[in-house]
Amino acid sequence: MIENLWRIFVHTDTLWCKWVNLNILKGGCIWNTQYKCNDSWGWKCILDLRNKVQSHVKEDNGSFKWISNTGKVVNFATHQAWSDLRVSRNKVSWHHVIWFQGFDPKHSFIIWLAILNRLNTQDRMQIWLPNIPMSCSLCGKIKDSIKHLFFQCEFSACIRKELKSNLLFKGLPNDLESIVNRLALYPFTRNIWNIINRSVLAACVYHIWREKNSRLFRGKKRTAEAICEDIQSYIRLKLLQFKVKKSPAILKAANVWKLNLDNNYFSLMTWLSDDVERARNDLNAEIRCGRSMHVQKLGIDRVTDSRESDSLPNVLVLDSKLRIRYKIKNNVALDGYGDGEMAQETLPDVINTTSGETPRRH
């Protein structure tokens, strides 16, 4: 809006500015124009900004400049105008709990709203709909609230309890506010456990909120165990993207999350007899949650190993280290994924696409 106001003021040579000057301003000055009742909302917002912007405008040798809050005369830029006009407040103590290197935007956004108590929980909606009975869609006992959902509800408490063993966090509180306050006491560093603890918390809040809405609006239910599996799979795949140095913290993280350490990168464990199902579930969870768009583009229905590939209609064949070998569709081996550019562009960096073998033809 500010940029549009500035363009009108300096008579930028664009079709929209010419139309505004000809049909709305009719040769008049933008600073003296009054809006009408039937004017659009956008035009009213532009005119309302004049009082804030006018003190920052200065004419300099026939051109107009922007005066910053420090008194420096600069060329107009939207980032400078935003910095000068916005209301600055002190950083909250918990900002690094949700905004950190490697955060997931959708997870951090939901937990941010939860901390600010801005999610549309039933205790807030009851104010608008006082005569409609409400109950938590997860446990069905009382109406939900931020404090109830995270983590005093029986359903969310099960998720918290299940994932507690995967965290390096002693004495984990049973409510979101206390957990956030505890994490805020520790400054964020690039320690692997700082990333894991924050990522798991944000993922828990996101998935619980998503499950609550899914039950309420779509009538679909999932167990706490299934949600825990998705969170664990998400964290494992997230760790695969980090380049790390071997240290006690890294080794402990690899042990807790059942990962290997290979050339300064985490890797999924080799498929032993007891690991086949877990490794398959890790990648299938990504497909099921719809987070892996590359998998959907390839049309992969499930992930399997080469021992089961002959009878399945559409699979991705992996070797013992989860490296992609080739794709099978209708019992025909299609494009092989070797060291070529296609593999790097089609599949994400967190999955090692180098196979070192020529794909077989059936």
C-alpha cells in the first residue's frame, strides 16, 4: 500500500498511476484528496497512510526522497518504509523456541498462534456461540482450550509421553506454556538437541491441532500411535539434511533416533530383519501426509525393497541403505536413478540418489 501511495505521489509512469491521476485525482494532489463512501477498501487504505508517510517525504533538487527515523535522507524503499513506520516492540523471551535455524514454517506458525492463545479453540468460540454444547474432539470430556489440548487432554498426553523418550529434556512439564518457558531459558545454539527439542515440540502442537480439526470437520480419526510415527518419521527425515560433526551429542542423537552417521551426515539404518518395516513406515508416512510432493509427482504408491518388487504395480525400489535403485510400474523397470542430473532434480537432497548400479530390465 505504501509503495502504491509513493508511486502516485511521484507520478510513476505506469498505466495504473496514469489511470488514478486521470479518473480519481483528476489532476489534483494526493495529499488533499478525500475518499468517498463508495470507494474501494484498498483506495481507502492508501489514503489512510498519508498521515504516517507525509512526515517522511522530502523534496531534494526536484526529486522526492525518504527521511528515515534517524534523519537520514535516502531513496524510497519498501523495507525502509516498513522499518520506519512499524511499531517496534521488545523481543519476547521465547522467540528462539519457535523461530530457529531449520524450523518448519507451518509448524512454527501454529505453535506461535498457540502461545499467543490465538487458535480458535472451543473456549473462545463459546463466547460467540454460548448456547451450543461443545466438547473436545480428541477425548470428548470437556470443551477444548490451549491448556487442555497441549497437553492435559488424554489423547495429547499419550503423544507427549511417547515422544518424551526421544528428547534430551529432563522433567518435561505437562503444559505448553511451561515447556516453552523451560526451553526459553536455554539460548539457541547449533547443538543438535536444541533443534530436535524445538522441532519435536512444534511438530506435536501442529499434528495435535491438525488431528483435532480433522475429527471435528472431516470425521476422520487417527490413533495417537500413528501420529507419533508421523512425527518420528518427520524428525528422522529432517535430520538427514544436516551436515554434522561427530561428537557425543551427535552420537546420542543418532542412537536415540535410530540413525547411522555416514560421512558427516545422518543416514537411515541398514535394513536388518527388524528394521525393514520401520524404515518402510518412515517414508510411507511422508507419502501419506502429503509432504513429499516429489513422491506424488512420481506416482509412487508405496515404498518397498527389492525383495517385494515383482508383484507390486507401482513402487520405488530401494537398496539396503535406502538408496534409490529404480522405479517399477506395471512390472516394468522404468528410469534408473543413478548419478545423473534427473535424480538430483526429481528427488530431495535428504534422500541419497546415487546407486552405483545400472537398473535392471524385467
